[in-house]
Amino acid sequence: MMQNINLLTTLPTPPKRYLMAETLLSVIAGWLFLLVLIYAVHFYLVSIQQTKLNKLTAIKRTMTQNIIALHKEVKTQEQGVKQPPTKGISPALAAFLAKQKTNKFSYYLAGLANTTPKGVWLKTMIFSNEDNDITLVGNTVSAELIPKFLRNLNKDKVFTGKKFSTLQLTKTEQENGEKFLAFQLATKTGSTS
């Protein structure tokens, strides 16, 4: 005796078409959401970088205007014409310029302008009248620029008879996370190049 068994009733039922369409729409919507999220994050990061760039550009413009005003003030002092301090120059700096009896100060500024590489900025310049020493305090974005700056200074004819050397080099990080090196260079009169 032979018995027939129907196997078709034990097979799973095929999925309905509307479930496949819902899944496909979910996947497409998920990818679109991911692309929009990536674009939004990218736009946010680019806008932060642009804001930083705009701030740095404004600082550079202000510093350039101050240097131009200082250069004009020094030229006026060299010519012996008395004029009130230019806008942007502190009264202490104007008083210092008025007390200068030699023209070396303006030559030093011109020498510094010619020898300072991009990526290096000076915060403080100290010109000693007593022993004719120069101290420079500033920041740089790269340690490789310090030796280049020293070579430029020591080769420049404005600083003949002076030998610059590094007194201090410190890694610094600002509150916004930017990293740079703070440095201090100095010279002593009578040193040979």
C-alpha cells in the first residue's frame, strides 16, 4: 500500500509585494537622511573654518595697518617733524619713538619686515638703548620656521654685528584647540655673525 503525502502545504507562503515596496522605500529614505546629515555636518565644519579664517584675516589687516602707521610715524620722527601719535599706536610706543635719538630703530623694523617668514608673527619687540640689544617674542605655526628666521636675521645687513639665538621655545595650545610654538629670540651687541 502506498500513501500520498502532499508537500505543498508545508512550504512557506511567498512574501507579499507591498512589504517589498515598504522595505525599498525605507532603505531609500534612510540613505537620503544619511546624505543630508553628512552634508549638514560638512557645512557646519566649513562654516567654522571660514569664521576662523575671517577672524585671522581681520587681525592681519589690523596688524598691517598698525605697522604702516608705525612706519609713517618713524619716518616722521626721522625727518624731525613733530606730529601727534598716529591712530592705533599706544601712547607708550609714541613716547618711546619720541625719545629715540638714532635712526637704528626704523632700520630694525625694516630688517624685521624683510626677514620674517610667513607663518611667524611677532608679539613683542624690545630694543634696548642701554646695551643695544634686541629681543623678539612671537609665535609660529611650525618649528622649522624658527631656524629659517634665525638664518634670515643673522644674514641681514641691518643686523650686522649682532648674533640672534633662541632663548626660549614653548609649545602652546589656545582655548580653541589651535596649536603653535611660542618663541623668544635675543641678541647681544658685539657678537659676531
